[in-house]
Amino acid sequence: MTDHAADPSSEQDPRTPHYGGPAGGWGSLEGMAKLLLDETPTPAVLDTLRRQNKPGGHMCTSCAWAKPAKPHAAEFCENGAKATIWDLARNTCGPEFFAAHSMDELWGMTDHDLEAAGRLSHPMRFDHAAGRYVETGWDEAFAGIGAALKRLDPKSVVFYTSGRASLEASFMWQLFARLYGHNNLPDSSNMCHETTSVALKKFIGSPVGTCVLDDFDHCDLMLFAGQNTGTSSPRFLHTIQKAVERGCEVITFNPIREAGLLRFRNPQRVTQMLGGSTDLSDLYLQVRPGGDLAALLGLIKRVFELEDEEGGIIDRDFIAAHTTGLDGVEALARVTSWEMIEAHSGLPRHHLRDVGTRYARARNVIAMYGMGLTQHVHGGETLGMLVNLMLLRGNIGRQGAGISPVRGHSNVQGQRTVGISEKPELVPLEAMARLFGFEPPQDEGRTTVDAAEGILDGSVRGFLQLGGNFARSIPDATRVGPAWADLDLVVNVATKLNGSHLLPGRETWLLPCLVRAEEDMQDSGAQTVSIEDSLSHIFASLGKVAPAAETLRSEHAIIGGIAKATLPPNPEVHWDDWVADYSRVRALIERLWPEQFEDYETRMRQPGGFHKGNKARERIWQTESGRAEFTVPDSLSGLGSDLKPEEYTLITLRSNDQFNTTVYGLDDRLRGLSGNRMVVLMNPAEIAGAGLSEGQQVRMICASEDGHRREIGGLTLTGYDLPDRCVGAYYPEVNGIIPLSLHDRMSKTPAYKGTPVRIVADGP
Ligand SMILES: Nc1nc2c(c(=O)[nH]1)N[C@H]1C(S)=C(S)[C@@H](COP(=O)(O)OP(=O)(O)OC[C@H]3O[C@@H](n4cnc5c(=O)[nH]c(N)nc54)[C@H](O)[C@@H]3O)O[C@H]1N2
Ligand SMILES: Nc1nc2c(c(=O)[nH]1)N[C@H]1C(S)=C(S)[C@@H](COP(=O)(O)OP(=O)(O)OC[C@H]3O[C@@H](n4cnc5c(=O)[nH]c(N)nc54)[C@H](O)[C@@H]3O)O[C@H]1N2
Ligand SMILES: [Mo]
């Protein structure tokens, strides 16, 4: 067995030809802003960057990492700056642009070029006769959409949200959906941390993580699994660095040696900008995709070995008072052989026993994870195994310990908090019914996967998208694409042009909205909004930059406009008043969730915002059994099936030069790759073993057997340090290869990190 533990202190692993330098180290504000996107930022943009993520400023639209009460001088990272500069582009994409470009031309453009066309500026309607978008007025758009919605069966309509819309806009969106008559409220979260929302809820009674920032000052071991901090949530590197300098150990499970978790240069410290850096991971284990489930079981097995040898390792008091189901997990750990664990995890037992020992010796442990755990067929069960490990030593519900998913979009967690959910049981429907005098629908709504399947089978007739790029982000993007044309109604509320907008239905509207950094002026004055971060803190956000165009409206105003044109009058529902003053929406949120949002209006403005509370943190377990639950999985791997000969597991990747389908450029600096995103990464020995060669053009074929053929050609085979039987490729370029049918069994989160594929030479 190859030893896949890389020595994190070595400057260059010989098997990592592309390894780059440390993460961070991004230099001065002006210089950085210019370099990042090759444009000179205006004084207004620089001013807004200075106030980003600070009280009185706007909260970044990049990742969801916590905003500390005492911010750094520049409390943002490379990605946050890029997001703001990109959002505040001054070029606009309006009627003239659409008059000049046919749909065919737009189809030929890349994700980057579509967004680089600038900010959408005018409400547009798709004109089938002309084959392009044409300008329309706001009133005409609202009336047209309202009339179309009235003609449709509400149950056949989907309201999708991407995780950027504020708490206030999200609340209005879900209320509109329910007043109209459906719970079809999938969110980008359905492709992301839905595994967390379902599995953590089931096992510990909390759909979100249990940690707050203070815990990171008290932990002595952090386990990282499948989260790429340097690329996906760079501000978190500060927190990790501080903990490491205090003596906290970090152990990472990731098939790729991600630079951000190997070492970090802190741009906020002069000495480090001059060259020093901090080694972050004490041990870096290149686990096989989906291998975390077995690796975690290995750690548990080691804990039982030590318990047998020494006793006192397992927290028996905690387990007796708070949990159920230990016996099953103990039996599984004892009966599963190290050979099995090594085979599934791809990791040698001595490393797993070492980590198990460190876990057993650590007083306070925090487990951090991301898409590497959630985007698997047995993702929920993998989280169950992580919870098992944490429960063994009472590492949930006390200071310095806990389980902490790192969320993606800046308000994705908050949207779920205020009712964007296809699961009616998670929403206070009775209270909503009383407050607004109506009968909310009680039936289960559609997830992202269900919505895509409904578009394919014709049962979805209308699709409204509040932000995001659904058509490019979903699995089976190529197969679902053509079915869009058959939808009766398509409405996109967006800031920039993207692939989803190039898929018109019979009636199609494209509505441009403000971004969070822009001033949102309504009848009562400039509006503040609020968002929730990954650690469940809620903050005010105030945009101050002049809007990119006078014709833009806020998401709140657009939702109110469509809702008014669709729904019959209701004496308890006041769209105009709510749009005039968002604090009235906050008052409604506070009434519906009084415990979490107490004194919302005041507390969201204090430095560090306010914590909405978490019962699992207090060791109150809101699960079916009323206890924290140990669980036994059905599988020893996160993967849906064993790989056959010649098959590889595809993990799809994001670079630091993209935010989801927003592709800023072709660099993947932290992985030492650049210039081409149409690549397949594979380890050099396996390239040779497969009779292929580096630089060769290859074709990737999906090996999941469900009757559909999926393949992508024109990919450049690139040698990269990956475990055996694993290939990497970029999201969203390869989304056509991932089957909708391959998703987490508990939550339907797509298996974006666990699709079996074959790689063959491309050619005539
Ligand atoms: N720059 C940038 N930042 C972003 C985003 C972006 O696109 N670009 N997107 C935002 C969003 S919406 C989200 S959800 C987050 C996502 O952020 P992350 O949770 O970090 O998700 P990914 O980058 O998709 O993958 C994370 C890591 O999982 C590893 N991995 C793959 N398969 C496995 C596995 O089976 N096991 C383990 N242990 N690791 C595995 C990959 O090598 C990768 O390093 O980032 C947010 N922030
Ligand atoms: N293969 C593969 N597929 C994946 C993933 C993966 O790891 N691998 N990750 C999945 C994950 S974690 C996620 S979260 C999804 C992301 O899926 P989405 O959230 O749907 O996609 P984004 O690319 O974030 O959406 C970008 C678009 O949002 C619009 N936008 C930006 N800001 C705003 C705003 O403030 N308001 C409005 N109304 N619109 C705005 C712009 O028009 C922009 O083009 O993709 C998923 N798909
Ligand atoms: Mo995400």
C-alpha cells in the first residue's frame, strides 16, 4: 500500500509537480484590487472594501465564514475582494447588448465572458420571434409574470434560491411561495450542505454546526475533512493560524494536498508578508474519495483499542446521560478489520491509529468539514460516523469542541433559518397561518434534484430563480438543458448574465437586481439587510455604492412586485409596506422565530452580530429519541458502488479564481495550475498505467449505469498528485457527466465528489 500521508513541512512533494506557494500573502489593498481582476477599482469600490465585513459596512457576498466582532484592518480576502469588484462592475449588459448578440452567439460564450458583459441593467423579456431578449418595463414584467402564475397549478411551479439573498428577501420569497400554494423551495443548499441539514438534524438535532468563534481559542485538535479553506473560505485561515500558534494540532483528510491547509502566509502581518509562513497541518492524509467513512471508523476502532488498554478514554458519563446507540457502533468498530478500513479509505492503519491516539489524548476537538464529505451517495452516513467519533469523548456541546460545517454562499444558512425549505416540517407553518390568515401547503416540496427531474418529465411547468445559475450547477446539466424550452414560465432575477438565462421557456423574463454592496433606497430611506454566517451569527449589512443603473430594483421590490400581481389581496399581507421599510419584515421574522431573533433590529447591528442560539450546543438534543444518536452506516464507503477495473472516482473541484459558476479567470494558483479549465487531473503513475500520456486529449465517460450515456471530450490529461483511482475536473465545466440519480441517500445532495467515470483517448 502506498503511504499517502504527505509530509506537510516539505517545501515540495516530489509527487506534486504543480504545488504552489502558501495561501494568503496578498499585499496592499489598492495593488491587490488592481491585480486581482486587472482593473483599477474606483474610489467608491476601495471605500466599500475598507468597510467590508465590519459594522456599518456591507457583508461580503463571497463565503459564509464568520465576521469577528473585532475585525482586521481589511476584514476580507482575495475572494471577497474579487466578489465585490465583480459585483460592482460599471459596464452594463442591457438592451443594446442583447440587440447586438443573438442567442447563438451567446451560446458560444464562456461562463466568464457572459458575466464579464457587465451588470444586467434593464428588465428583459425573451422574444421568440426575434430570437433574443428585448427590453420591457417593470410593471409589464410583474403583470406578465403574475398572469402566467395565475394560469399555472402552483404545485407545478418551483421557486429556487441561491444563497445570497438577504434574510428579509428570503423571508418574502418563501412567504410568496406558500401564499401562492407550494413548498417547492429548493436552495443552492440542496447541492451543498443539505447533507448537513438532514444528517446533523437527525443525529444531534441541529441542522447547523455547533461551534462559535470562541471555541477556536480553546480547542487542542482540529480535524479537517473535505474542506479547502485556502480557496473556499480564506478568512478562516486567520482563525486556524491563531489556534496553531497556540499549540492546537490540525489533521487534514483530503485526496488533494491543498496549499491552503499546508501553510499560510498572513497578509495582515508585516513579518509574514516578507516571507515567513505558518505550517498548518500536522498530518495530511490523502484519503481516497468517499474514504472518510472508513477512515473515521478507523479512528473509532483505535479509540476502543486504547479504551481496552488504558480505560477512561470514552466519556461514559456523557454517553449515559446524553446518547443512544453506542453498542452498535462499538460492535462495528470491533468487527471491521484494519484491512477493510485500509481498503476503503486508501490510508495505512499506522496513520489512522496515530490520529485515533491524538484524538483520544486531545481535550477539546473540533471537526470541520465541507463538500468532500457532503457530496457523496453515503454523505449523510459519513457525517453520522463523524458524529459517532465526536460523541465518544463528549466533543459536542462544550467550550472548545464541536462539529462545524463550513458553509458556502454568504447567506445560505440564513435562508433556511427564515423558511426557505422544501420540507414543511422545518417551518413554523401554524404560526405563519395565524399571522397571515391563510392555509399554508403541507405537502413536501421539491429538492433541487426533484426540480431537475420535474423539468425533465414535464411535471414542473414554471421555474423562478432568485439568483444563482441552476441550469449550470445541477448534475446532468446537459441532459436537462433542452427540457427548459418546454417550461411555460421562466423567471430569472439576477445580477449578471449566465448560462441559465440562455435557456428560455415559452415565456421568459430576466429581471436585474441590486447587489448587496449597493445602496438600496426605498420610501423610508436607505435599507439595511441582514445575513447569517456559518457560525449562526446574524449581522446587519448596509450597501452604500450608487447602483450600477437607475433601472435596477432590489430583490425585495421584485418579489413584492410579482407577489402583488399574482396573489389576491390579503388584509394581513402588505407587500408595499414591507418593501418600503425592511425593518417591518424583520419584525415579522422576530414574531415567527422569537427565540432566535429576539431584539433582532438592535442586536444585528452590534459588533459581531448576535448568535441565534443552538440547542445541541447546550446539550439539548432535538432528535427523534431526544438524545444524541450513534449510528451504524449501511456502507463502509461514501461511494455508491465499488469501482470496476478501469473506473475512477471523479471529484469536481473549484479554483480560487471562481465562485461557483462565476469564473473570474483560468488560474488555480493554490494548486499551481493555470490557463485551462478543461482538464482531467490524474496521478502520473496511473496515466502511464492506463497507456495514456500527459497533455493528451481525453474523453471522460460516466460509468454509472442508469440507461443514459454521458461523456465529455476535449479534456487535457494533466498529471497531478492524487490518490489512485481518483480523477479531478472543474465544476461547472463537467456537470453534464454527473447523473441526477447519484446523490446522498438521506438528503439528495448530488454526488459531485463521487461519480464513477472512465477515461479514454479522445480522437476521431
Ligand atoms: N473561491 C471560491 N470560494 C468558494 C466557492 C467557490 O466556488 N470558489 N464556493 C462557495 C460554496 S457555494 C461552497 S459550498 C464552498 C465549498 O467549499 P468546500 O467545502 O471547500 O468545497 P470544494 O472546494 O468543492 O471541495 C472541498 C475539498 O474536498 C476535497 N475532496 C473531494 N472529495 C473528497 C473526499 O471524498 N473526502 C475528502 N476528505 N475530501 C474530498 C477536495 O479535494 C477539496 O479540497 O465554498 C464557497 N467558497
Ligand atoms: N460539479 C459540481 N457541481 C456543483 C458543485 C460542485 O462542487 N461540483 N457545488 C454545488 C454547490 S456547493 C452550490 S452552492 C451550487 C451553486 O449554485 P448557484 O448558487 O445556483 O450558482 P452560482 O454560480 O453561485 O450563481 C451565480 C449567479 O448568481 C447571480 N447573482 C449573484 N449575486 C446575486 C445577487 O445578489 N442576487 C441575485 N438575484 N443574483 C445574484 C449572478 O447572475 C451569477 O451569475 O453549485 C453546485 N454544483
Ligand atoms: Mo455551496
